[in-house]
Amino acid sequence: MLQLRPNCECCNRDLPPETLEARICSFECTFCAECTDNHLQGICPNCSGELVRRPVRPAAKLLNNPASTERVFKSQGCACE
């Protein structure tokens, strides 16, 4: 099950579970759409995987399967490799 991490690793922007602005790779590294499009060109800086829109978990399912509260933030921002 996807963790649904709560923030962008580059800019630390909040990404709530219902947002359409979250992007993930196959390792669940999480970024906002702005960082993905403007800085990362759709490629994860951690694993070189493709970044795609994160699916939205239905609100009713969040009750028993909550989103992660663990924040991952790279202090070097979108320049991380």
C-alpha cells in the first residue's frame, strides 16, 4: 500500500492525501508537481525513476489506511542526487 507521504522532498510543500499535485516514483519518493515539472523534468533525483501522479486514496479508506506522517525533506532541495 502506498505511504502517501505528506510533503515534497524538494521544497517541503504540504501534499495532503487528496491532492492531485503529488508525484511519486516506484520507490514512493514524493514531490510536488511544480518541482517535478520545473526542476526535475519528470525524473526522480534519488533513483532516476519516472515521476507520475500519485493516486488519491478515497476518504473513506483513509480511516483504516491513513496517510503517512513521516516527512522526508532533502535540505539541498531539488539538486539532490
